[in-house]
Amino acid sequence: MGGDLLTPDFSRIPPLKQDQRSDTVASEAAVAAIRALTVYSITVDRPFPAADLVAGFRPQLGEDHPAVRLLSRLEKAVPIIDAASPSTAVLSNLAWGAPRSPEDSLIASIHLLELTSRSDYRRILEPPVATWIAAEWTKVANTQQFGIASPRINGPAILAAVARSKSDLASAAGIVLTALPAVKTRLHPDLRQRLEELRNEEKSKEVAA
């Protein structure tokens, strides 16, 4: 679609030729777009139409296309996630609305942060992802005090981090780092460093400016 809402100009994307369907670049782009759409649907609380997308893409691309395989995995609910869960399982868990403990919220938040920070769609995804993480940890601090360690200390600290947030990944990473002492899940040092890098992004921009 080109133009604006008053003077739209629609055009049709041509179908892929047979030899293009296995092209690595096109496949990677399709997978990235599906991940971005899944993250967006989750964070703005909209149903993710995995079954409809599978039904539409399978006849055109075949069962073995990476995009179809990803959609097929997202089509199935993953009721339980843990620190070893891959991103696809976490996204499926979130898309299907499985109940979450504070540990689940931590795992989900980290995956959403990492997927968004490395996505070509970051500009679009950053505000809803940051808002989702702020809302998630507000809920944890207010309604799951018995599920977190030292709730009288960690609960107010989490809410204070949420209050400081600016709907960006730096703020969201700050919330997650503040929440770490409240949960049992332990992170690899490299992952914690990655969160700190994201948290410090805004400071780096301010210094550069």
C-alpha cells in the first residue's frame, strides 16, 4: 500500500517463483517477519492467527519451508517454559496465554527484550514490548508478593523501576535487572551483561548527543 489513508494506492506482491522459495535471504526475512508479528500480537494483546497463516502459506511454500515450520510450532500451545526454553516455545506460551509465575515473567521478558533488540522491526516493536514488560512487572509486584523473594524490598523496587520507565528497551531492561533478586531463576553472566548493555543504551545516546 502506498500513498496515505485518503489516497491509497494498492499493489499486489508477485508470487515467488519455484526457485525463489528456497532462497535463504527470503526465508530468513519471512521468519523474522513472523517473529515480529508474534511479538507485536502478544504485546498489544491481540490473537495471533497461527493456524490461518499456516493454512495460507503451506500450499504456496510447502511443509519444509522455515516460515511454515515456525508457524506450525507457534500453532501448538507450550504450557510450561523454563530457563532452557527456546524463544519459539516462549512465544507460543505467551500467545496462548498460559498462566505465569514470576519466574515465567522473567523468562518471557528477557526473550522479548532480546528478540526485539536484534529485530529489523525494533522501531515498531520497542514501545509495545517495553509497555508489556512494565505492565507485567507491575502485576507481579502488586498481585504475586508471595511468589517473589523479600517482597517488602523487591516489590517497591520493581514498582519504582516501572515508574521511571520511558517505554523503551533501556527502561524495560532496567525493570528486568531490578526484578532479578526477586526470582529464583539465575542468569548466565553473559546474559546479565547483555541486559546491562540494553539498560545503558539510553545513557550512551545522551553522551553521544
